[in-house]
Amino acid sequence: MSLWYALLDGLSLEWLSMNFMKNALLAVLLMGPLFGLLSTMTVTGKLSFFSDALGHSGFTGIAIGVLCGSALPMAWAVALAVAFALLFSYVRGRTSQASETIISVFSSTAVALGIFIATMNGSSFTKFNKYLIGDILSVTPGEIGLLALVLVLVAVLWILASNRLVLTAVHPQLASSRGIPVRGYETLFTVSIAVVVTLAMSWVGLMVINSLLVLPAAAARNVARNLREYHLFSVLGALLAGVLGLVTSYYLGCSTGAVISLYLAVFFAVTFCLRKIRG
């Protein structure tokens, strides 16, 4: 991190004068490509509400961890979110009901269970507010290292299997006929989302994290002419919104996650207006 700090010190920017802002910028630069890539599959696979459901299950995991006196409640959150994703994949593969219905069932159950555990014995809910709003300024170098590792793993997954993942999301029957293990890829993707959403929840905020998994790809889809542009525009949009959101929140003193979401909404509005020109 010392090299990163020295590099940014050379820019002589006011908002980068403190180390926690340098940490936050690096986290944003890692989260941009991560959410940009996952966003394309989330939108293509019609799982736009899935991240909300995973966030709720992650929150429940944190509540369980706190109740058990764990020093690392986030580990409980990741574990429960992954279990939630695996259970969702299992149920979805064995029912004819729409994915949105199954997601709603899991989401409502998870949030009710989380609130129930968090407020047991009259406990105050205040200590969990940071997970609802998020605080990217609290990110630590260790968490940045973990985020970088997750980004590398997701990038490798995309390099090796992006076409199969897209075909699985768009036309699972065709993918299956070509020998692609559809359930396996669907499970792998849902677990990837579970890990990313849970890790980023305390930095971005549960209330707005879904926008990071929907808006980049939704905006890119308005103007992309092919799959390569679709991924590229989604990643660039997420990166730009992340950096602008961090800078804006620094000067206005507001939630970074919320500002990033608003910039992504602007990105969608602009590309929506440009869709006919690109077409």
C-alpha cells in the first residue's frame, strides 16, 4: 500500500490527502470492474432482484455472528449468503415457478429472520445501520486485498467461461443440448454474486447495492452493439460512477454508495437517450 500512497501523494489532490481516501479510491477501482462484469450476467439472466435477496441473507448472517459473539461477523455473512445462493439454485432447478417468485420467497424470509435475530431480547438495531447505508471510507488494506483476489477470480471465470455463462443465461435448453452443465454454471454464478454482494455490503450499503448489479449493464445494453461492447461499457460505466461518486461524496459529506447509484442512474438516462443514435 505504501507504493499506492506515494503514487497518489504525487497528484497533490486535496481529497486524496488522507490515507482512508486513498484506500477508498483503490476499493472503488476494484469494485468497478467487479460489479460491471457481474452486472452483465445479472441483467442477462434476469436476476435483478437476486442481489437484494443475497444482501438480506448476508445481513442475517451478520446478525447471527453478532449474536454468537463472533469477532468476524462478516465471515458468517459470506457463509450464509453462499448457502442461500446454493439453496436458491437447488429450489429454482426443481420448480416451475418464476425466478422472481423464488427470489421473493427467499428475500422476505431472510430479511424477517435478520430483523428477528437483530432485535432479540430488546437489542438495539442501531449497530446494524452501517450495513444498510454503507461506509466505503472504513475499508481496510486487508479488505482491499481480499477484494482484489475476488476480482482476479471473477476475471478468470469470465476469460474461461463468459460465452458459456451467457448462453446458459439466455437459452439454458440450447446450452444443455451443447453439453454445457447449465446447473453448474448457474450455481457458480450465484455463488460469485453472493460473495461479492456480502463483502461489499458494509462499504456500499444494503439499501443501494442492488443498483451496482443492475444499472451498469442496463445502461450498457442501451448502446452496446455486441457482447464485447456490452461488457466494456458496463465496466467503464461502473468505474466512472464509482470514482465520481467518491469525489462528490467527499465534498458534499454524504453517502458514497448513494451518490454512486445516482451517477449510475444518470448513466442509464444518457444511454437511453443515445440508444437510437447508436442503433
